[in-house]
Amino acid sequence: MSAPYIPSLDLGSYINGNDEQRRKFSNELGRAFNDSGFVTITNHGVDQALIDKLYKNIQAMFSLSPDQKKQYEKIELAGQRGYTSPGKETAKGAKAADLKEFWQIGQEVTDHDPIKYEYPSNEYLEEMPEFNEVTREIYQRLEANGKQLLRAIATYLDLPVNYFDEYVHNGNSILRGIHYFPIQDPDSLPADAVRAGAHEDINLITLLIGASADGLQVLTRANEWLPIKAGHTDIVVNVGDMLQRLTNNKLRSTTHRVVNPPRELMKTSRFSVPFFLHPRSTMDLTCLDSCIDTEHPKVYEDMTAGEYLDERLREIGLKK
């Protein structure tokens, strides 16, 4: 087993490169997803001005009054659209809820695909029109990057390069703006209360664009917590459980968490914006035959992406 590492890869070398550069990128991406489950991506086409505008709007949105934000919380949507207040999401197996609030936007189907009717409408933030515009643009940029990364993953898995395309076209992807709010009275917290408890992501891959402060940590195969240090312009990418299931653990959905800051910084906020790339609900997550052999027997039961998402939303407390 190789030592865990989190490389920085140039996505432009894959999108614009020759066959040799594309194969090299695919191999390095696959190796990282076997080791740490994480990479950082540069040259992804999301410029700093857009990232700055995104974070300006995210911070302003969470600065709205509790009553204003509550208007956009729809319990029946299980946190999949609009606002979700503190205390609602708990990491699988944890007792204390995460110390965060968040806002989610989902897919907007613009062609005549009937899957449009499976998705609830996004909540439009009336107080901040620019918020709706910039989050939509970020959604589209990260979705496009995610599709390229899945093509590289398909090549690494010796699948047709477009294997994932049909599954992620109008997929059930989510952009989540997260506010890890200030901890005013640390002594009153339960002992296990953290900003985000140790968990694995549900989806195929996650693309995290920037963060306003440190705190993200990855659990290595040596069972050690490794801080993720990425430049503000980099995108951090990790494997989700759906891709792990599909590949029968060949690609690893790595456990990660967001720890509380040092005591002197507990009264400060942390913001982050992950994009959870989901397939269509009908995608079959049955383990690929090419990832099953005598040394690696099949470890997951057959299930669709929609069935798995429903199961996980119930486990983390967002769906009853």
C-alpha cells in the first residue's frame, strides 16, 4: 500500500491535452482516489473574481435574519432545496447534530427531458437576486468540470470514455452553501459536537470550491487525520459512496470531517461551497464486473442511485 498523498492535478492538461497527457491525468487521478480519495484541481476555468463573488453572496445570504431564512426552509424537501436550519443534519452514527446551516440548489432541466418533473423547483432568494445568479453559474461550471473528471475516471477504469455521460446528464446534483456558525459558548456544547462529523459523501464525486478557513480533515488508511490544505483558487475533489459502490471499493470514498477551530477562533464563522455530483436516480450502482475477482469479491448489494440516496437521507436525519 502506497503512502497517502493528495496531489494537485491540472484539469486543463486533461481537457486540452493530447492522448498521452489525458492518460497521465487519468492514471494520477485514479491513483489518488485509491490512496487518499482526494485530489486538488487547478486550471479548472472558475476564475478568482467569480469565486470571490460567490463567497460574498454566500456570506450575505447567511447574514439574513433567522425569520428571513426560515421562509425558504421546506421540511418536505428533506434539505434538498433552499435553506436548512441548524440542528437538522447529523453524520451517520453520530449523536450530536453538525454545527452548521446550509442552502442547496439543484438541477434545472432546460431541455425536454421528462426527468424535470422528478425534481422540485429551486427556492429563489427574493432579497438577493445576485445570489441566485452566481450560484447558478457556479453550479454549471462545477457540473461541467465534474463531467470531465468522470470521463478521466472512466478511462482509468478501462470503461468507454463517455460511460458516465448518460447518467449525469440532468443528474440530481446539488450545490450546497454551508455556514459553520460561530460557537459562542464552547463549554455548553456536547462533547462530540463538531462542525461536520466524520462522514463519507453520498454521491459519485464532490467538488469543493474554496473555503473561508481551515478545518477539513481526511482519514487516511493509516487511520490518521490529514488536514487538507488547498489554495483558495483550487477545487478539492473526492470520491463519494456511489462511485465506491460501483467500483466495489476500487475507488475509495474517504471519511472526512470539519473540526472545530481553536478556542480563540470559535466565535468566527467558516463558509464552504461543495458541489455534490449525483447521477440520475435510475443509474444502476451494481458493482462493475471488472472490479470483482477472487481477491475482491462483490461487497455491495444491487441498488439504484435513487434508492441509495433515499436510504442515506434517512440515516443522516434529513428525511423521515
